[in-house]
Amino acid sequence: MCVISLCSISWEAFATLVAGLSAVVGAYRLGRRQVEILKRQTELQEANLKISIFDRRMDIFRAVEGLIHGSLSKGGAVEDEIERKFLMAKQESRFLFPST
């Protein structure tokens, strides 16, 4: 027992059905593609953040290294500029290095 006779379907109704299904399939594929793009953008942003944090941590390392080198080369006395850079790096380090 057939509910719908294929011969009784008009071409207009068939075209509407095909267009609707095509729109649904197209929207689904577009949505999936957008999710993939969003995932890649998120990965790139995370990588950029890691690079940025690394650069800032390296600046702190250089400030500490400058203080140690200046202290050792001058018998404990450190120039004001080196000490200022160290103190600024010390304050910034609280935000860049996880506390243990």
C-alpha cells in the first residue's frame, strides 16, 4: 500500500523538495567548515599567546641575568638602570610564571 503515488507528484513540488534538501545539506556543510576554521583560528591564537608569553619571560630572564652579571663583574655593586630593569621584571614575573 503506497501512501504517495510518484506519478501524482508535480514537478514544482519535486523541485521545491530538492531545493529544500539542497539548502539543508549546503547549510550543514558550511557550518561544519566554519567550525573547522574556528578550531584552526583558536589553535593559532593559542600558539601566538605562547610565543608572546615566551618573549616576555625571556625579557625577565635577561633582566635577572643582567643583574647577576653586573653584580659579579663589579663586586656586588649594580648600576641603577640594571637594578631598575630587574625590579620591573620582578613585578612582571608574578603574572608570567605560575606560582608553586
